[in-house]
Amino acid sequence: WAEAAAVCGATRSHLSAYALTLMAIYFLQVDPTICLHVLPTDIFHGEAGTPEQVQNYKWRCNFTLAELLYKFFTFFASN
């Protein structure tokens, strides 16, 4: 949707898909009503698979996609 709406595309001086992904992850981690876990980077050693310490992390979001999108745009428009 972002490319179709002309808000994504680094070649046209817009945000890249990578930048939008980082923004989404940051938003999910710092919004106090969502609180996505911040994983400790020292447990990743470049090997294939998921480290054992991460396999027990549970996260559930009680917001609809529409609510998350609204919160995302509100977050970056006001912060």
C-alpha cells in the first residue's frame, strides 16, 4: 500500500521499506499500551534458528490492525 500511495520508495526520495519497518518495530516497542518485547541482542550469535531464551517470549496485541495503524500515525505525527 505504501508504494501505491507514493509514500515509500527511496529512489524517489521517500522513506524506504526498511525505514518503515524500523519505524513500525520502534513504535511497537515504545508505545506503553503495546509493549512489544525488546530482545537482548547478546543471545544472538549468528547461527541459524531461534535462540532457546527467545522461544519462551510471549506477546499478544489486543488492538485491531486499524487501531494499530491509527496509533502508528498518531505516534509519529505528535512525537
